[in-house]
Amino acid sequence: MFQLTFENQVFSSLSDFELVSGGFPPYAQAALDFCKAWLAGQEQFVQHTSGSTGIPKPIGISRKQMAASAQATGAFFRAQSKTHLLCCLNPEYIAGKMMLVRAMVWDCPVELVEPSANPFEMRNKAPDFIALVPMQAEAILRDPHSLALLKKIKHVIIGGAPVSESLKKSLMDHGISAWQTYGMTETVSHIALAKIQAGHLEYHTLPDVKIGQDERGALWVLSPMSGPEKIQTNDLIEMKSESLFWWLGRADFVINSGGIKLFPELLEQRAEPIIGRLLPGLRFFFFGEKDQKLGERLILIVESKLNPQLESDLLRELGTVLTKFELPKAIYFNPKFIFTPTGKINRQRSLPNQ
């Protein structure tokens, strides 16, 4: 049976939510308002996109789309009414809302906790199903108590940003069965899942999801959760079958350097062990800078104060995992990156002197 638990309060029927009089933190109020609207039969909802590649914009999402997404995920993981969910993502965004929709569609209990780096810090019981962002997964893995709970969870999905190589390795080393999601606000959460394992992550589409590519090689999606129209993405993929693909990176991030196409996100995965060893805990990304000879040249931006001494060490070590065409032509340092509301690096705004 559907029940939303928040702290010591339990909400189940529409009348329970109608009695809410306020005084809740914003994330909890957003959850209560959404559940009230859903149980009252509201058909249309407005959600803002993440803003990872542009200004966040409002889009309309139908009840039918959200229900279809929950049903497809439920079928994939064989969820049932006894499945216990933990919502530790902000319900003001689509990922948090979809945890609530799953509970209502699957007719099962969900507990709402404050979105934080480690949602298990004050808990002693593991749920059956949880959705995390990479930052949360990393924090949980660092804490022995939280890690013990994570190991007990049947279904762990991780989304919002690509799982790093170090996080992937840590999850595998601890024997945790987890899935990387692929999706966006426009597709109402994820439309494909990849088991986190060594090598390329292979994304398997959910039931009734159709995919293809445009002339650029960018993915398009046609599915019950994304509505009647085809959704064209900017994500470049390599299709392995009608229901299986590899993700290569964003088309708007691809760098054409002297006729050679470079995929920053893939380079970041390969460079991460080196940069993580030389600059532990520091964030970074590759980007394309205009160049008179090459058209664009590859540059590396590190979230740190200026440190010229590190440049030669970085370039030498990166040469062990990147080809000469993939090595950055310059390294820039920026003391503080800019992030989107959903925690992704805003690459354009994080460039030095922006």
C-alpha cells in the first residue's frame, strides 16, 4: 500500500495530504504538494529542465508519461507492493518526483529524507530500491556504516551525471549491484539502464522504448514516457542493437581539432585515474578552445588555484593513457567551478575569465 513517511508522520490518502498546513522544509513541502496533486487526479505538471547545457526551461509533463515511466522501471526491476523505497533526491526536480510516482504507481511505501551527501548517515535500515546521484554514492562508500546498508539494497540506480571510473571501480570492488541511468527531464527520468561493470557501459532500453540516430549520430527516443513525439537529444551514441547502445558524449561538447573528433567525456574517464592521483579530490573537464590552425584545440580546466609546476607533470602522466592527438594543448586553472541546480558542472561558465 502506498504510504509516504516523513520523520514521524505518515501520509497515505488524499485527505491526509489535504490536511497539510505548512511548516515543512521546502523539499518536503514540494513532495507533499506533488503527491496531493497526483492523488487528486491532476493530469499535467510543469517541470524545469536541468540547465546542464543551457538556461533551464519549463516543460509540460503529463500524468500518463510519468505513470508509463514508473511502470517500465517497475517491470524492469520486478517491483511489487512490498518494495520499500527511499526518496533522498529533491522532489522539486524530476528524479525526486519520480521516486514518489513509483511509490504511488507501484502502490508501495516510500520514506522521504532530506537530500544530503550521505542519506544513510542517521539510518539503520536499508530500503529495497533507491536512486542516488554519484556524489551521494561516493559519500556512502566512504562511510563503513552506510556502506553496510548499501550492500543490502536490492536495486540501486545512479543518475544525474556519468559515474566516474573511480566510483565504478569502488562499487564493483564492494560487490554492489548498481545501474547507471540514461535520461533527462524531457524523457521523464530514465529510458535506459546500464549495469555498472568493467569496460563500456551498455545501456539497455526499458520496455516499449524505441531509439535511433540522426545524421550526426545523436540519439532520438520515442517512448510512452516521453510522449507522442520523437525526442531528439544531443547525445552521441554507438548503437549495438535496437535496444542497446553505448554513450559517447554530448554533441555540443565534441571538439573538432584539425579534423579529429575528440569526445571530452570519454577522455575524462580515461584521464581520471591520472588526475585523481596527482590532484586528489579536484574536479576537472576537457573543453574546446578556438584555434587559428586547428579550428579548435583541446584544453584541460582544473578546479584549483594557478599551479604551473603541475602542468608538465600532468602532461607527462596523461601521455600514458592518451594519444598525442588527445593530449590537451593547454591547462587552465579556475579556483571555483559553476554548477547547475542539479549539480552538474556548467562547462561554459566554469571556463577561466568567464
